[in-house]
Amino acid sequence: MSIVVVGSIGYDTVETQFGRVDEALGGSASFFSVAARFFSPVSMVAVVGKDFRDEHLKFFAERAIDIRGLVQREGETFRWHGRYHEDMNQRDTLHLALNVFADFMPELLPDQCRADFLFLANISPQLQQRVLSQMKSPKVVAADTMDHWINTERTALLKMLPRVDILTLNDQEARLLAQEHNLVRAGRAILKMGPDTVLVKRGEYGVLQFSQESMFAVPAYPLEEVVDPTGAGDTFAGGFMGYIARHGKITESVLRTAVVYGSVMGSFVVERFSLDRLADLSWEEIDARYRAFIELTDSHHSRWISQ
Amino acid sequence: MSIVVVGSIGYDTVETQFGRVDEALGGSASFFSVAARFFSPVSMVAVVGKDFRDEHLKFFAERAIDIRGLVQREGETFRWHGRYHEDMNQRDTLHLALNVFADFMPELLPDQCRADFLFLANISPQLQQRVLSQMKSPKVVAADTMDHWINTERTALLKMLPRVDILTLNDQEARLLAQEHNLVRAGRAILKMGPDTVLVKRGEYGVLQFSQESMFAVPAYPLEEVVDPTGAGDTFAGGFMGYIARHGKITESVLRTAVVYGSVMGSFVVERFSLDRLADLSWEEIDARYRAFIELTDSHHSRWISQ
């Protein structure tokens, strides 16, 4: 079943200890869509400027990502320039220009309004609410947010959360939203704000999933080389939502497997700059890493028990 | 089968945001022994001063921990006074007095020399080597170390590592020892220094186990309240080695289950100050949390698959 994603598309300049990439395709909607497309049809809602390059429209189109909702406006595409520290959990933003994204007013196409699966990437809670109000009766709504919105649009965010099934955010943001340092209590507090499931992203330390009846913890797949962490969270969300949409419904088993597939997709994207690693990724590679991931985290049975 | 542990016994004064405890029983050998004793017989090698209190000898004896190798010398017992930040990964040492521990020269009893399982807690590599030279033919030798020894006694440490089956250390120490920032490469580099298994302790983020053929990652059990992290690593090691000794041999399956039991024991000890939580812990509680831990990390089957 098809997923509608509403988010950003931009050109990123990224510096890490492994090199630099200039004006590479980025943005939450880009990472999400390319990852989710391995599992399910995806339909984008996003805005770009007149400088958006044909090769990138082609990049999406070649993957059969629906870009009818990708609006091109007068002005320039969103730009971000960041530099990561050796500790890649830290980065500095050297330059940020919202450009056409500053006036982004998402309008869904009629068929997008009827989609079963919606991912609201990291845009303002007011815009997220605006999208929600256009949807007929989505089966699963997932949303991402960040410290900026928690600090500046807390009321709008709290108003939107009851309409969200799944909220994704990182550990610092979970603490900030819940106003609680302990992550378990923070996760439970956020559940009370509305979502049925809260996914706390902890970067290289993996993901903690909170739902009413259970907790689920997965480590990140340990990598020998992380070249560029940009987009890891949105790529995780893409794999996660893609898997859920493919299955058509949420059960605890589907959620857990979705978290693993999300982690698998996230582990690929950081191996190279921008979307480079996802661009030539094969199903065989995804499947092999999924199995490696299961083996990595298998604490009690399967192949080991027979030894 | 019996485990010999060589390490420290001390009196800890600990301050956290949840309160303070003065002159509480601590030290690596204490935490290790009490945790391991749930799984296997334990025999201590340690030194205390004349001020060591009878109630604490009784505490060990009541748990049938063999204290024949606990030597009492003229002088005072090891003292440590620490204060944890709100972020409990950070702490300041306010006072440290090695006292009788400064001249610790471990001498094993004849039956201890014949033990199958040895845990060398965090003492100098030279002392660890001294203990190893007294052992006849241990089946499994595990050792802990820390940044201080890596920085000041690197040569002695590297000389000892080929005689160690399992090395435990934290993530920063693994990076320091391997001189490699990436943790996967660091773990593999340490394997080449001698140990068959390297356990990288990541505190609230769990444990990464490296062996020649596989990696295993477990998260820490997410707790609503961490009162005092002191001794978590040694308690982890106690549960880990206790489980291995109980099984008598190492297989991948035993190692992985041992890591989970170690994590379970570590998750209990931090719930209260000092050894308080381990003191009245029951097998039923350990078993229940073991099952909760398996459920927490179960990414692919068991009870969820049937939904």
C-alpha cells in the first residue's frame, strides 16, 4: 500500500573526517522516500526551487517514487551546510537557507488524501496538522519532530500528538518533550500525550520502542566506517514505514520487524555520502544485513542453541 | 564449578541525585562475588584493613562466598568517595585512599590455583600477571582493565592479554587500547592482541561482544530509576562469569546467555546504593527480569509471531 511523505528536499554540503560532498541531494523526504521505496510505493509532498536539477527528478522517477506532489516554485531549493566532528554525534551547521521551503504549504493531491499510510517528516507541527486535516482516514500516521519545534511550538505539537499513531524523535528530544531525564519515564510520558508507539532514536546506540504494553530495544548495526550520518533518522523511518505499509497493518511483531528493517536501512545510508549508498543498494544486500542483524541481536536461540 | 576472583574490597561514599551513602561495602571483588554467587561457588582473593567490619565478613559468609583468601592487614581498608552528575555517565572522585590495597600482593591458596575459572578484576596488569603465574591450568580466564593501566602499563597489559580468554572494558577504554576511534575496528584490533572474546561495556547502552566469528549486541535493560551506578561493570562480570562457570564451558550460545545474565545482574545493582539491591535479590526476580530482557530484545519470533 502507498505511503504519503511530507517533508523537505534540499541540497546538502557535508563535511566529515572522510571527505566532503557539495550540493548533494538531501532532505527528509528524499531519504525517507528512497528507503521506503524498497518496501512499498511512495508518494511525495515537497517543494523545490527552480534550481532543482533534472537529474534528481530523474533519480526519484527511476525508482518509481511518485513526484506529482513535488512542487517547483520560483526561488532556490533548501540548502544546508554541516560539518561533523570526529565524534559524529556532534555537528555544526555552517550555513542554512530555507529558501522556497520557508513558505512550504503542503497541498495533497486527491488520491494522496485517501492514502492509508502517512509520514510527517520533521516540519512544523502546524504544517503537520494542516496535512492531517487534509487526510480522509489514514490507517497509520507517523510523525517526526525535533528540539526546535518542542521549544517553540509546544502547544501545536501537543495538539497534534493525539492524531499520531507513531512518533519518532531522538533521546534528547524525548527528554525535552517529556521534561524528564530518565528515558523510560520520558517514553511512557510521551505515550500519554497520544501516540500508540514512541520510537526513540539513539543514533549509534540504536532504537528504543515504547508502546502501551511493551518495550523493545535494538542496538544499531555496528559499522566499521560511518562516512556521513546525514539522513540516518529519515532513512530509518523510511525502512520502518515501508515495512509497515507492505504488511498493511500494525501488530507488535510487524512493529518490531519494521524497527529492524529501519535500522538496516539506516546502517546502509551512513556508509557513504548523501544518498549514494541507497542509490545502488540491492534487495540481496538488505536481506543479508537483515539476517546479520538478527544474528547480531539473537540472545537466546536459533543457530546458536544447537552448538 | 568454582570461580576465583582477584580484586578490591573497599568502603565507598557515594553521592547521586537520589541521595548519599557513607562507607558502604564496595570494591570490584565484592560486587563480582555477590553477583556470581547466584550462579556458582566463588572464592575471593582480596585485602582489607583492620577496620573492616565483621558485619561485612558475615555478609559474604552468609552467601557462602569463600573468604579464606580475604587477607586482613595492618592499616585501613581502601576508601573511595565519588559524586555522580545528573548524567550518571559522569562522576567526580572527591577522595581516594588505596590504604592496604596499595601493597596488595595476591597469593592464591593451593586449591585456588587449581580453579577452572578466574576473574582478574581491575588491578594492575603486573598483579594480574602475577596471579596468572600461580594458576595451574584454568579453563577460562577473564580480565577487566581501565584507562589508567592502558596509559601507564601498556606493555605489561599487552604481555598479559594473550593469556586471557575474555577481556572486559568500556568503550572509551577499548578505543584507547586499540588506538582506534571506530568501535568495531577497535574490538577486532583487541581480539588480535590475544583474547578470544572482547566485551565492550557501554553503560546505559549495553554491551558489544566481539569474538573471532561473530558480534553480539545487547542493549542495557531500560530502568525507570538508576540510583547508583557504582559496581555495575563488576556486577555484570559476576553474572557473566557465574553463568559460564555454571555451564562449565564456553560456546557461542553460553557466551550470549552469559552476557544477558550479566546485563540482568547489572540492571539490579544500580537500582539501589552499594550492594543493597543484590543483598535481598531472589532467583525469582532474576528469572523474571531475564525473561523480560529476552522479550525486550526479541526482534523476530517467540510470542510476537503468533499475533
